[in-house]
Amino acid sequence: MNKHFNSSLSQNCTSVTCKTIIKWRIRAHFKITMTNGGEPHGYKQRIIRRVDIMLVHDYARINCCRRDYLIIRVFVKTGLRTSELCTLRIEHIDFNTYCFQVVDSKKHKFCPYPLPLDVETVELIKQFIADRVEGYVFTHQTWGRARADKPLTKQTIWALVRRIGKAAGVEGLKPRHFREAFAAEWYYCASESERDLPELQRYLRHKKPGTTLDYVNSMVLQENVDAAYRRRLDPVAKSFASGCLHKNKKEMVEGEAV
């Protein structure tokens, strides 16, 4: 068992003090996946009503400053994504033809065709930018001064929309609700013969028509619900009421006869 044991080598090894320094280098890679679509915590997916969107718009028009109201109005009238609104530049707006170019936040390039704007929103933008001819429309402010080379952050717009929504009585409002409201307004306010889902898909710049359909179905148009209720249930309610009235009259006649 010990025939290979070398006593001299063992003695030499025990007489020498060996110090070994081991360095550990740990590299950790973390991948964060946003399961809520990149939205801040505290927001919940929910179906919102068109009347709530209009309530927030009217509240901002009366009670908010020009910049905050214009942000809400551009969301409502264009259906832009938050980052697209942040990077909207003055030189990309054609004030003569009432249209604008937008950098698609998904493809990171200009949309191949200009998007339309309504006349009132264009006039409000003119009043807001005053004599500026270039730079971001909505700029970041440092010490109370606007910086034309620095746009508003998405976090600022998220907080602004949440604050205005809460003040207007609409809890849990987020910028995506305006995009869904725009899609529903475009689709449902047209007649059935004029409803064109591919056209709306091109405007919203969706890859799949199913995504556009999800946007359309995320909004509840209260007037449509009321109309459907009256169209389907009012005849039943009338017949039920007339039946009850006939029964009551019969009971009253029988009571008088007795």
C-alpha cells in the first residue's frame, strides 16, 4: 500500500509553506421580461368607455395648461404611441396640408406615408410652438426653461396622463387607452358599409389585422351598448309591461265584481 510513498518528498513538502490565492470571477446575466407590455407598475389592463376618454379630454381643455391639454388632444386625435408623441418634431409637421410624418417606434424609421391631422389640433400646435421652427414639439424643461433639443420622457407623459385621468374621475388611465379609443372611434363611428379594418391597420401600423381588431374590441362605446339594449330588449320590456297592466286591470275588475 505504501510502496510508492517517498519520505524525502514528503518532508520537503511539509517544510515549504504554500499559499494559493484563488480569484473567483462571477458573471451574471439578467434578462428582464416585462409581462405587462412595458407599462409601469400599478396599471391594470381594463376595458375603458368612450365617454371616459371624452371626459378626460374635456377636463384637460378646461382645467389644464396648454401643453398638457395639447398632449391629451394629440393622443385622442392621432392614436400615436407614447414614444412617437415624445419624438414628434416641428419640422415633420406640414401646416399647409394638415399632416405629419412620424417615426414608427416599432420599426425605428419614418412611416412611408404622412398621417392626417385635424385643423383645430394643427392650430393649437401653432399657438404652442410660437416662433419655433424646429425641434421637438413637446420639450423637456430644465429650471423652468424649455430645451428644444431634449424631448419629454415617456415617464413624464405616463405620470401626466395618470394625474389628469385621476383628476377627471377616470382611474387607471394610460396612454394606450387613447390609441384604443382612436381605433374604436375610427371603426365603429363609420357605417357598416364603410368600415375598413385594413385601412385602420395601415394607419395604426400594425403587422397583423388581429392586433388592430384587439384594439377595436378594447373600447366600449356606451351609445352603441344603449342602442343595442333598446333595440333588443325594449320590445320585450313593452310586452312585459303591457302584460302586467292587463293582469292588474283584470284583477281590479274581478275585485269590483266581488
